[in-house]
Amino acid sequence: MNQKRVYLAVDLGAGSGRVLAGEFDGERIELHELNRFENTPLELPSGWHWNITSLYQSILEGLKLAYKKYGDAAVSVGVDTWGVDYALLDKGGAMLGLPFQYRDSRTEGMMDLAYSKVGKEEIYKKTGIQFMFFNSIFQLLSEVESKSGALGEAQDMLFIPDLLTYWLSGEKSQERSFVSTTQLYNPVTKDWDFDLIEQLGIPKHLFGKISDPGTILGTLRKAVCEATGFKDLKVVTVAGHDTASAVAAVPSEAATPAYLSSGTWSLMGLELPEPIISDQSFDDAFTNEIGIGGKVRFLKNICGLWLIQESRRYWQSQGEDYSFAHLAAIGVEAEPFRSFIDPDDERFAQAGKMPEKVCDYCRETGQDVPRNPGEVIRCITEGLAMRYAQVWKKLIKYADSPPEVLHIVGGGCQNELLNQFTANALGVTVKAGPVEATGLGNIIAQMMADGTISTLAEGRAIVAASFPVTEYTPVGDEVWQQASEKFSMITNRP
């Protein structure tokens, strides 16, 4: 291939967004960041919302930079974002208010209400999804119960990546990997579970035909072309849920790759050919989400680097602007195994005063209370690694043979301290990288749509050839095993 083909990936996380360009020369991908921008939710009288129009403007600025750099060499663009959130549109395609942010309090009480209507086990049997208070099912139920005017007027529902591709192309879609996170999709029938939707009183007309990653929606709208310079850039549905895109770029040749997508959230799982929905998986609270090529992401959500991000924000508000590198350095210096937190304790799910919450948890569980930022970071990091180990012990029972390697991908794989602690706690080799796995998985779907590659395995081989990984070997097995037993006693988790 003489001329490089360029694919543009819009990758939006819960804290920041970026527009990336992947240059493919026939053997390797070279990744370039065109622009990066903050994703800061807004607290309005109606609750917490995403500033989606600001994000869209930043995307247009990224596409404008892409055209300036690459011109017609750019083949297509795809969008992936965080999960579960959506926008409601009227019959003319106008957005009915800013999309709610998933941590908004409107879902309080909705889980119990859903269980009273359908039953918790029945919902899991239908959807195979782990119960999280912010899942789309509970957000939509809150709109039903509040008799939301927007819900009554809505003609369409578009999930966040679908909304952005609609604004880019003018074509509406509901992409499968994202749909599978809603807890309203049946991974066995591979369609919306309309019985469940009807039982909850959610308008059925909002749920349309589901599109797969790699579907070409069309080209940029005329107004977008005028704003960016492009003439016929294709818009492609990728794995719209960012974890699905990240897992697509796991550089593994294993038949059943084990992965940890590490960012604001940590998602640990296996890639399987079929869903596992059983009494045991219900008790273990594992989820079944869909990836590229119909692969099943059998995983568990774990509170991730959100704990460190929120701690840093708190210290910034107090006049201490610590970098993440500095926090990692003082965490290394702090005394080990002094105190632990359970990262999945519900108090840590909400924003604000995270170091104080960490100290309160330690005080309430009879442990030494962290005295400085270094001890807080050490407490959080060891707690995450210990929680990973608990999930790992349950996860590997679902594999035909225990995985020998855990692949950590995403921005969190830059946290060397957490990577090493994870290897120590699990007792297996950890391979960290690539950092921009989500953007790369986005690009792999576009390459498949373009016919440049035919399979996911080809895409993963290209990623493996293009980006190095860092290997972490477990050390201190006996010490970590003793600490793990203490952690289990404190957190009261098996």
C-alpha cells in the first residue's frame, strides 16, 4: 500500500474527549491526537447533565484539524462514548433537553421499583446485565414515574454515540454494543426485550432496529462539510460503547482473552463466544455485553480511577494541584497495607470530598486512618488491586482454562503502581497497553467497514505490531495473600 489510509476516531470518556487519527500503512497503525478536550457535566436546576453541544463543537474542531492535516486521505469517522446515557428527540429530530448524566440522583429508588414490577432475577434472566443504579433501564423508568414531558413527546431515543453520528451524518441508528449495556436488550434473542420494556411502561416505539459495528451510515451532512472542509467523509458505526472498542484492541491471540479496561471505571472480563446467564453468574453479578463480531464481553464493573481522579479534584479545590505522577510517587513511599477500602462501597459512587470518604471508611471499619495524600493514594491503589483479585478468582471459573495473562488497556494502564499491585494481587502476569485502546478499537471497526481488514483477529494483530506493551511479573505472593485475607475480612466480601 503506497498511500496511507487515515481513519478518524472520536473517543469520549466520562472525564475527557479526544479526536484521534489512525494512519495505516498496510502493516502498522500510527496514532495521532488531533485535539483533546474536557468533558465536564453541568449541574442545572433539573439535575446533572452532559454539555453535549460543547462536546459536539469540540468534535467539529477536531475534524477541521483532521481535514487540514490529511485532506481526502481520511476515509471515515466513528464515535464511541461512555455507556448507558441517551437523548430524547421529537418528531423533527430536535433534542428534548440536554442528556442526563448517569450519576444524577433521578434513579434513586428505581431499582427497587423495577424489581417490584418484574423481579430482579427475571430481569437478569432476560438481559444478563449486572445491576448498576445508573443503567438505562432505571433512567428510563425514572422518566416514566415522573411523567416526563420529554418522554411523552419523544419520537426517537438515541444513545450518546448515536446522537453524535446523527448530528454528523443525518442518519439515526441504535448501535448494538451500546444497546447491550441498557439492561433492556436480550443477548440470546439478539434484540430488544420488548416484554420487559412493556412491563416497565416504557414507550416501545423508542426502540428501533439495531445496527452492528462497521455499518456505513453515509457521509457528513452538508453543514458539517462546510464547517470542516470535508466533502465525502464516511460516517461509520463503531463499537459505540467505549469498553467494547477498548476490548476490540486487546493485543491477544488467546481464544478467550482476559482483560481489564482501566479508566474512570475498571471493567474486568473475558471475551466469550456466547453469553453466560445462570444462577451462578447472577449471584456473582457478572454482565453480558456485546462487542465487535457478536463477541460477548463477560465482565464486571468495578469502581476504578474515579477514586483517584476525585481525590485529585478535591485537593485542587484546597489549593494543592498534584499531578497524577506526583500522586503515584507519594503513594509508593507510603506504608504498605496500612488500611484498605472497598472501591465498590456505594459511598464512593458519588462525586465530592473523596479523601474524606476514604478516611471515614477506614475509621468506621476500625483501621488506621490515612494522615496525608500519600497514604490516601496507597489505600485506594491497594484496595483496587485487592478488589480486582476478588473478581479475578470468580471470573476465571467461567473460562475453559485459567488465563495466564491479564491485559490492561486504556488510560489506566499508565498507572505503573496499580499495574504492579494488580499483578501481585492476582498472581499472574499483567501486560499493560496500549493506552489508546478505545480509539484503536474504534479504528479497527472502521477498517473492517472499509474492507481493509476482514476480521477482528487481523485488527488485533496490527495493534500488537504497532504498539509496545509493558509486562509486570507478580512479586511478594505470600505478603499479598495475607493482605488479601485481611481485605476480605474488612470489606466482608468473599
